Amino acid sequence: RARDEAKLAAFKQATRYGFAASAACFAAVTAIGYLTFGQSAQAMVLNNYASEDLLAWAARVGIGLSVLFEFPLIERPFRVAAVEALGLPDARAFTPVASAASVGAITLVAVSGVPLDTLAAICGGAGAGIVMFAGPALMALSATGAQGMPSAAPGGSPAATKPGTLMTLPMWASGLAARFGWAAPSVRLVPCTVGQGPLGQRPVLWALLAAGVLLSVFGTESVLEELAADT
């Protein structure tokens, strides 16, 4: 048990440092972009730089590589969640047929002319605050009550039994179901001690939930105004 607690403490510390570094990086990029281009700064600030700019070109290559190597990390949870939503056995998600069908469907959508940039902008504006702030806060709030936290089948850990679903919509929906007392067929609620410590108090979680909703509202409004101005 002491070893598990040490691992948990190290994980918490790594999470704090990771979020702090990410926030500092985003804040620096945002501030530099705005100070450089002012009101003319685009959502993708690299679009403001000339194509002949070598540093901007290198940054574009880096973003392309990031998207390329990020694809498996996104496709696998999508495939697992799709198989679970269809009510199929979990093992089906890891068969060659499921992998080919998932990649094929994504590729078909990409080449079909669907305005993915518009959809991505709307989903990013509406969903970023929900995914980053409101969703985790909602799940933590559900864990602080008597209902407990969504868990996997008996004998397995929540993350290990259903790989890839931790950061997907089904897990968020499980938190929503736990929060309002709904019963999800594949979810078992177990006691949890979340809520101990300064970052786990319910007022802070409610504040994060409210911040996520407000960010989603303002983000959606901003994206829609930008799209309306472009048309």
C-alpha cells in the first residue's frame, strides 16, 4: 500500500507540473501572438507568418508531426468507445477488422469534403471548456458524494479494464450518470476518497465546473462571430 501511495503522490506531482508547464506555454504563445499581430492575430497564429519564414515553417512541420503521431492516441479511444456504444464485446475493438473499419471511416470523412475546419472550430470552442474543466470537475463531484465514482467490472481497475476510454465521452457520461444517480449498465459505483485536500474541495470543483461552462459559451460565441464575419 505504501508503494501505491508513493506512486500516486508522484503521479499527482507530475500532473501538477504538466498542467503548469502547459498553461505557461499556452499563455506565452497567446501573449506573444497578440503582442505581435494585435487584432489581426488569427486563431492559428502561424497563419500570420509568411510562408518564407524559416522558423514558422519549422513550427508548421512540428505541428504536422504532432498531428501525425497524435492520430493513434485519438483513434484508439474512438474505436474502443464505438465498439462499446454498439454493445459489442470489448475484445472486438482490438481486431484487425475493427482497426481497418475505424481508420477507413475517419479517412472517408476526411476526403468527403466535410468542412472539418468549421466543425473543429465549433467543437473546440464549445467542447474545450467542458472536456478540460467541467467534465473532470463533474466526475470528481460525483466521487465526493455517497454515490461514488464510475468503475469497471468487479476485480479490475477503472482504467485497466476498459483501456483507452478514460478520456473519452463514455467516461464523462459515466460521471454524469453518477452525479444524477442514473444507472449505467456497464458502470459500477465504488466508494472514493476524492475531495480530501485543497484541490479536491467541492467549492473549487463547482468553480471549475462553472468556469468550464462559461468558457464553452464564450468560446462558441466567439467562433460563431468569426464564422459569420468570414461569410
